[in-house]
Amino acid sequence: MTTYSAINPEPDDHEGRPASAASSRGGRPRRGRKDTGVIGQASWISSVINLLNTIVGAGVLAMPLALSHMGILLGTFVIIWAGLTSGFGLYLQTRCARYLERGSSSFFALSQITYPNAAVIFDAAIAMKCFGVGISYLIIIGDLMPGVVRGFNENIGDVGYLVDRQFWITAFM
């Protein structure tokens, strides 16, 4: 079976060994890595907190609505399926990140290795996804904030802009 190293062999040092195997870091050599020039500064714990914040934030807002529309059985199945596919995507991303220097892995760096000519398309898709997530949060804020304000004071309807959906969307933008 052809391996990645057979497709893109590493340069050898002066003794015939792969250059990454001759490094003083030890361990298994990383094949096919590219230097992107960007080194991340995030620690392991900050990465976990960031992922947890993303998961919990979206889940707290979206799961009750999804369960109310789909029912408990189908809703639970869809949540489990989404969790499995998300976990599999993270697994694939960590497998691909092995081909990059530690701290320099990103979607752009991974796409440079797999499809160098389409790296900008991947970045555009990620930007569109992030834009859509931002818009969905604004829609949720516009739907919920007038009710939250009314929950604090029943007579708040006298101040019209505090129960106006467009005001809250604009304020959170």
C-alpha cells in the first residue's frame, strides 16, 4: 500500500536519514509537514474551555427548541447523531494535524496539505458558517430579549424600545 511518505518523501540529512528523524526532538517523525509561519499560543486547558463554551452555548439555546419540534425520541436520536458526527470530525482533524508542527495546525494549514489550490475556498466556507452562526444568535436574541425584559417588569411595555426586537438585535450587534 502506498503511504504518504512515498508520495511526498522527506529530504534526507547527510547520513541518509530523514531530516525529521535526525532532529533532537525524538519520537516518531512527522511526515509531510509544512511550515506555515504561524505558531499557536493556546494551552490545552484553554482549548478545552473554548470547545466547551461553544458546545454548551449552542446546546443550551438550540436543544429545547429542537426537542419541542421533533419530540423526545427523534430529538434524542438527532442529538446523539450530531454528537457522534461532531466527535468523528474532531478525530479526523486531530489525525490530520499530526502532519503539521505542534501549535501551527489550523483549517487553512490542513487544507494547504490536502488541497493547496482550494485552501481559500475552505476559508470562505468557514467564514460563511461563522456568519450564519452569528446571525442565528442574533435571531435568538431578538426573539427572547423582549420576553426577558417583560419578566423583570410587567409595565415595561410603556418603554417601547425595550420590548422591540430590532432594538435588541442592534444592541447585541
